[in-house]
Amino acid sequence: MRPVGSLSPGFRGRARTLTDRLPPGQYPTESFPVLSAGPTPHVATDGWTFTVTTETGDSRTWTWQQMMDLPQEDIVQDIHCVTRWSKFDTHWRGVSLDVFLEDVETAATYVKATSYGGYTTNLPLADLRGGKAWIVHGYDGFALSPEHGGPARLLVPHLYLWKSAKWVSGLRLTREDEPGFWESVGYHNYGDPWREQRNWGD
């Protein structure tokens, strides 16, 4: 049996190995560990809403059905948790943040994501645009389970997974960066897994 990443006979080119996809200090896992800052909220889809609020107070809200009527994408991404596990080729379904932000007029450069249950996390607005982030409601062909953030969560796979707020309820656009829950207790403000930005001093 050939090792992972070896070339088949006749193939010319460099195969991308799993090691190439594993950030420093991480280990690969086939499981999907459940880690949360508090109890799991259970939000019914008929009562779920998602609201984008600008720095001037203007807002737009989508119901569950309105979100489901938006263009849907099937997303395959590697994800990386600050607790050092990584999971390759995870399959999601959802709506690009580009769709929600398309008609938003703002001079903000930051976002604070809010969740049912009170969780918050902060991100640069640029990290939610350009096909880099989604609101996802499906995982591996099924509705997203509550323990993994269902009915819908933020997915920002190029950052550590705590930035992908579970049970997302909205985005508040801001001119100044406002640390969220984990950032306020010492986690890194940005959270790039390739730079091992786990804590404030990293």
C-alpha cells in the first residue's frame, strides 16, 4: 500500500499530503469533539432569526425560511480547534456571508458575532467576506445538531474554531474591535491556526 500523498504510476506532479494541511501543533482526528463555553441552547427553527446590525444602528433580519430561500452552498473545509485537533474535509451546507452582507452599507472594519445563549466572538469584517465564511445549517448531509451549533452556526474555517460561533443569532458591525467571550479571558484576538495564535501573547 502506498503512503498517503505518494504518486500513482504515470502521475506527474506533486500530491498534497495531509501533513501539508495540518497547522503546527495540531493532530488529525476522525471524530468531531464537542466543546462549548456553557450549556447547549435549543433553538427551534420557527423562532430562529439572524440579524446584521451596522455601526449606525441600521439592521436587517432574516427568518429561518428567508435564509433557506437564499442561494445555498455545499462547503468542504478543514477545521482546526484551539485544543489542537484538526478535522479534514468536513462537509457543510449553508449560505455565504457575502450574501447577507451584499447590500449592507457600512464603514465598519470589525464584527462581533452574537449567539443564542450569550456567546460572542470578534472578527475583522474582511475575514467574513470574499467566500471565506458562511452561516451553515447542515453537516455531513443532515441538519446541524444542537451540540455542534444547530440550528445554524457561523463557519470561518481559516481561523480557530472558537471564531465560528455556534447558535449564531447575529452580527454587529463596529468601527472598533471589541473582544468576545474567549478573547476577553486570554485567547488570541485573531486566532490564525497556521501562526499558532492560541493566546494573547502568541
